[in-house]
Amino acid sequence: MASNNDLAYAKKKINLARLEESEVSPGIQSLTLQENQDDICLLQLNPEIFANITEGQVLTIRGNAEDCAVICNKTSTFELKEAETSNSLLLMPEMLWPENCENGEMKVVNQTVAGIFHKYYELRAYKPCFKKLRTLLELSPYQGKEYEDAAIQDKFTFETLLDSIQASEEELKAEIINMQACIIDGFVRVLDFDYKFNIFSSILNVIESRSLPLDKIPREPIIKALEDLEPRDIVDHCFSWFTIETGFTEENGCKLYALKEDTVCKLYAEVLLRSSGKFHLQDFLESWQRSVPDGMKCDLKQLRGIALTDLTSKPEVIFHFPCENLPENIKERFEILFKIKEKWEYNEIVPYLEDRTYPGHDVKALLIKYTRESTKNGKKMYGSKW
């Protein structure tokens, strides 16, 4: 507790400020700066992270030296950004509140200031970047058991990837599924594209050899027919990637599945496009339609985000242009997009931007910031702003 002289000094200052003593909190705090300040950073919490902390959940800060720092809970990722404030923020281990003053008696209390801050960290919604994940997994794609070598070093468990990738556990799991990766001998692996196509072709051969309708396929008999040729888990994964439950069952209770038309057609289109540069559009459409299983219908909409058409060339052409190969830096991405095409229609460019959006920062916001809008033949077009 401070001395009477301190209280007299405080009252003098109140009078100089032309305030009545009744207008001032009875608890007057005399501040002294701690000599050896602790190495402390202030973090402004959003409601989600605040709830996580109060519930005792684990939060993890992830990022290498060259990365921006992010903080992850189990389901979400937030970027840690430094912010400045024009006011000085004082950190006081023990704060005296007016309601804690006994009988409202005016008194001076000595307080230690543990730190003075003009900067703090805030959390911003962050869309994880998975290019690094794809790069790591493509170091050793699975090509079949006969190509496996115990000396292969570039294999990663889920836990190892979680330490390397700036994403939450649930976001990483979702992306692994999206990439059509699977767990093989405890390691997360992507399948070599040709190997994956061969597995699907084998599944399709069994379906056709048994004259099964493409929308009435029993899962277990198909997998069992191939388990002596390929690892059962891989066939099972591949079956799940290209089929969907119909909700119907056979008489014996076995669930029935249907081939996903869009996913299967996309696979066959990639087989054709990966092996060529620019393909005459009409020739491609004819070859594509001939290659897919009977009864399926090909549509260019199925190639959203993996191929582009050039309808201005003579003849019209199509070429492989997967979104996954573009830079994650959005400015660099726009630079490449506008080298490929000077003007883009909205529906053309959206598939190449969606993976870099997050709540409050959608595709339209990106277009406003990085493009200039114009109109051609009644259609809105987007070109470079610079």
C-alpha cells in the first residue's frame, strides 16, 4: 500500500485536472515499470480460439523459418499477423478494479507494469496451402508392390506431414482424401497416375465381364476378384474414389454402387490430355467419348480446373492445365493466368482461384483486387489490372 504522501499527491493531481474526487475511481494505482521485463507477446483471441483455450484444447503454432506463422486447432487454421496500436498497452499482473475497493475508500496502490506494448498479434482466417503436401507425396508415388524398395526414403506418415504442413488435423485429412491419397504400410501415398488408371481399368473389366449395370455394382465381389492381383486396400480405395452408394441392395443385403460419371470421364480425359500438348478440340471430344464406358456422356464441364480450351485458334484446341500446378501466391498466379489468356470469362477463371479463397475473401474479392473488368460481345471479361 502506498503512503499518505502518495494519496495527497494523487488528490492534488485530481484537482489540477479539475475533477471532483467523486468522479474518480477510489482505487488509484501507482505504476512502476518492472526492470527485467519478461519476453512476452500479446495475442488477441477470436471467439473460436478463446473457446478452445478455456476448454483446454491443444493449439499448435506451425511454420518453418521461411513461412508465416499459423496457429491451428483441430479443425481450423489462422494466420498470426503483427498489428500496431497507437496507444500503449500496459500488462499488469494484478489489476485493481473499482468493485474491489472496500467501502469505496480512496487509496493508492502500488502496481508493477510487466511490459509496455505497441504491437500485438491478431488472428486472421487462413486457407492452408497444400502445394508442399503434393510435392512431398509425389516424391515417391506408389506404382505397385513390385516397384517398392525398402530403401525408399521419401515416405511420410500422417504425423510427419502434420508437422510439416501448415494446416489443422481435419484440414489435412480432408486434403489427403481430395488428392486421392491412401495409407500404405503406415505411410500416406499418392498412386502413380498410370497405376491408378490400371487399377480402375481392372475394376471396370470385372464389372463388364460380369455384365453388371454401371449403376448396380456390388462392392465386395469386385474387390475380392482383384485382391490376388493388387493390395486389397488400394483396390478398395480406388473403388471408393470412382463410385457412389445408390441406396439399394441386392437380395443378400449387399450394398450397390454406381460409377460416378463426372469422375470417370475426367479420368479418361486426363489420360488423353497428359500425353499431348494442344489437342484439336473436335478430335479430342470424339476420342474422349469413345474411350469412356458405354452409356456415359462426356461434357467439357467435367474438366473444370484441369483443362482449358482456346476457341479463338483455328482449329479450336484444348490442353492440359491443372490448377494444382499454379503458384499459391495469388499475385504470381494471376500473372501466369494472364500469360495463358489475356481475357477470361468468369466461369473459366473461377476454378483456378477457388482454392485460394476463404470466408470474407471470395473469388469476386480477388477479381476486384487483381483484375480489370470489361465487356466483349455482351460477356463480362477479366484482364490484368497492370
